[in-house]
Amino acid sequence: MKRRAVLKATGGIVLTGGSVMILQRGIPTLNPTETQSDTTSESSEAVNSKTTFPIQLSTLGVEGSTERTVRVPTAGMPTVIDLFATWCTPCQAQMDALSTVYSKYNDQVGFISVTNERIGGTLTRADIRSWWNEHDGRWSVGLDPKSKLMNILGAQGLPYLAITDTTGEIRWEDTGMTSASTLQRELDAVLSESEDENENENE
């Protein structure tokens, strides 16, 4: 696994205060049954990705995504995990690269974009659907209001991308804007290693 990429000075939004108390449109929004102390204590828990992957997330019913519960990462295949927020301007630009790569690899690789924004108050499911459609999303949209996935990944900014291999191990990650060519190169490397492993097992 590559060493964690250094946070880029531009093109990404650095999250502070435990990384997961993300402001939604500038105002923290909690579920009616949660208090800020509840979410702060949970989000500050140390999580080890090797002991907590895979996880189950609910997905939104929108273009390319059905409303159900999915496994992250996808079982038995490399997975691109994208962390985004509707208020994150660089996340909008990141969708172009993701769309390009998805068109090429969607039959070989699992794709999921996940937001930890909390639905309720100023944000609705319709708002997320509108954002998704506006930016041509065509793959699964996960909802993670308790930031479990962000904690597992140790993400410190948005947008954030990670690629896991067929076993669910994180093989590459980056915070900030990532080009389609970089994402393709890293995916090719993971896919090539997976093919080599399969060949070795069959010998």
C-alpha cells in the first residue's frame, strides 16, 4: 500500500476538528435524535481500516444508484471510493474525472461516492439527487451521516479518493483533485496485480 498522499495545498478542502464534523453549507446540521456531543464523541473514535472493512452503507435512489444497503468495498473486485459533499466546490470538478474513468472501468471495478452530510434541516434527499444529476453521476451514492467510512479511511479533506484491491485492502489514496489519467494509472496497477495473483493461483 502506498504511503498516504500529502494533503494538497489547493484543490481540496482540509477538515479540522476531528475531520468529520464537516460543515454542511456552513452550518452543522444534526439528525433530530442526535446532539452535537453525540456525534463528536463518535466521530473522534480511532478506527482501524483492517478491522472495520467491509462496512454496510445505505444508498440513495438516483441515476445509477438504487435505494438499498451495499457493501463497501465491493466484494471480490477493486473498488473506487469517493468521499464528497454537495457544498464542496472541488468535489464538483472531481466528478468529471470520475465519470471518465467510470465509463472505461465500470464492468471491472466497483464505484461508490459517499457523503457524510446529514439529511434534515437545510439538506434533503432531493438536494443530493439534484446535485448528483447536475454533475452526471451514474454509480452508487452512499449515505454516511455518522462518518464511519471517513474514520476508517482517515480522510482529512474533500474530495478524497481511495482504491481498494479485490481483498478490500487500500492500495492507493489521495486528498484533493485527482486527474482521470492518475486515477486510470492507479486502477490499471491494481487490476494488473489482481490478474497476476489469479494466474499464480491457477498455476
